[in-house]
Amino acid sequence: MRIAFFDAKEYDKPAFLKYGEEKGLEFRFFETKLNPETAALAVGCEGVCVFVNDDVGKETLDKLYALGVRIVALRSAGYNNVDVKAAFGRIHVVRVPAYSPWAVAEHAAALLLTSVRRIHKAYNRVRDFNFSLNGLTGFDLHGKTVGVVGTGKIGRIFIDICRGFGMKVLAFDKFPAKDAGIDDVDLDTLFRSCDVISFHCPLTEETYHLINDESVKTLKKGVILVNTSRGALIDAEALVKGIKDRIVSAACLDVYEEESDVFFRDFSGHIVDDDTLARLISLPNVIIPSHQAFLTNEALDNIAQTTVENLDSFFKTGVPENELCYRCGRIEECKKERCGKCF
Ligand code: NAI
């Protein structure tokens, strides 16, 4: 079986080739992202494999379906880039629900520590043989309050890490787990009370721009925001204003709402047109990796292994592992025979 692999990076290939060979899958690697214009590259392929910034909207799905593609395999947990209703009944969509929640939670903690203790400033300074400590004063995380939005797999590991630092934890989740030993509060209370807020919920219509012009004014003065979830949880322009107004003292953004045109590519030597991103990067209290939280050896291996198993189960049985729920709308009729999935 042939799979068109979009947005391919060198670090993707070894594990996918290894597990693909074991199952007789042939991957065709394309550096370009999937979108309606590039969908034609999947000609002759039964499936496509995509990442977080590929456009798997209706137009793309229509083109893939016409080419004979019957499965889209996401190499990610999040699937906000897929029009699941447009896929329903035509193209199966599978994902990797968990590959290393520790990778993301540890990265969020790394960003927070870097920001609080100015490690990014010290690193650059010492490379220039400047050993001065002026301007590097941080603060103890111990005793501070952290707010965690989304207490699923990643959020809970992040909570454990923060408790290890001696932080008080407040949390908000739309579907809070019972008896998890977590202090659940409403979002407004969390925004008003926390010294640090870390986002670990999916991007949905409800969570789009959780941080916006209005909500940013409700944050505790001096708050540090950490976003390793999806960029559009934060309105980037509202964040810039919040920083200029001295409400937000620092932001750690592994993700950015307009990242798809920029992240994962080398723009050194080029002019980047995104003024908001350029402004954020220019600020000394903003740290922006480029959607890197998932990037560990363990996670890459798990992503490849699970994705290949998802594809293999579909080609062998017609019933893929880790299929999305398409929210077909047939609440009464939907049989949900396969672990809550319908197709
Ligand atoms: P999960 O599904 O285990 O947890 C998500 C939690 O968010 C659930 O407890 C859910 O109830 C909660 N939630 C849903 N809607 C909500 C809302 N409106 N408000 C508050 N909470 C809500 O997911 P997991 O594995 O913990 O991943 C979380 C997010 O992290 C993913 O959706 C993805 O966007 C992001 N992610 C980022 C990566 C990166 O490299 N930066 C890598 C992997 C995931």
C-alpha cells in the first residue's frame, strides 16, 4: 500500500521507513504541506499521512477522495486541521492519541523555567563572554500558583511537575475528572488568581482565543503564559497588548496562531512578513520555539509505530485503530459500535 507523506522532515523518515517496511507500506515523502493545490501528489496512493499544519479541509478531502484516497493518518493527537464532517462516510481519519505526554509536559516546564530564571538571556550573554548578572534576577516557583487549562494526559503530568516545584495548582477543564485530586475552579477564577497559566486543552470553537482583548485584562498582573497546545488559544495581538500594558510579564509560546506559514522552515536570510510574530520575537520576555514540544526520540518512535499500526489495521480489516469520532450528528441512530467511533 502506498502512502503520500506530507510535510515530511528528515527526522520523520527513519522510524516511518522502519515500521512501514515491517508492514509492507511504501511511504512517498513530500516536503510540501497538504492543501487543495498539493493534494494531486497523492495520485496512486491509498492513504495520506499528515501533520498539524497540513490543510485537511473539505476542498482537500474532496480532491483526495476523487483520487481514491480512503484514509488520512494524522501524525498528531490534535485534529483541529481536519474537517471531520467532510470526511465522514468517505475518508477514514486516524490519529495518534498519545505518543509521549511527558515530552510536551516536560517542554512546558522547560520553557517556564527558562523564562523565570532568564536562562535564554544568560546563555546568549556568556557566549559573548559577558558574565554580568544584571537583569537576570528571577523568582522562586515554589509557593506560586499555577493554573492549568485542560487536565488530560499532558495537563496532569504538568500538574505533577509543578507540584514537585512546590506550586499550588488550580485547574479548569470542561470535563473535569472526578476524584483526580485536582482543585477545579472556573476559568475566570483561574485567570484572576494565577501567577502562571499553562494551556493543555484542544483547540475548539470554545477554546479559540481564550486569551483575547477582554480576558487579558482579567489576568493577574505579572502572569506568565505558557502555551504548548495550539496557537489560536491565544489572540497574539491581544497578548502583545497585554505585555505592553505590563499585565503579562512573560509568554512561552511553543505554538502560534499563524504558525503554519512559518514554523518548521528556515527563514534565516529572508524577510518574515508576519509583523505580530516579529514583534513577539523582539520582546525579551517572550520565548518562541517552533512547535517543538513533541520532539523527543521516544515520541517520534511512538508516532511512527502507532501511525503504521493505524494504517495497517485499516488495510487489513477495514476497521482502523484510533479513528476519530466524526460527530455525524446521528445521536439517536449512531450505533457507536467501535469504541465510540462512527463512520
Ligand atoms: P487530552 O485529550 O488527554 O486532554 C485534553 C483535555 O482538555 C481533556 O481533559 C478535555 O476534557 C479538556 N478540554 C476539552 N475542551 C475543553 C475546554 N473547552 N476547556 C477546557 N478544557 C477542555 O489531550 P492531551 O494529550 O493532554 O493534549 C492536549 C493538547 O496538547 C492537544 O489537544 C494538542 O493541541 C496539544 N499538543 C501539542 C503538542 C506540541 O508539540 N506542542 C503535542 C501534542 C499535543
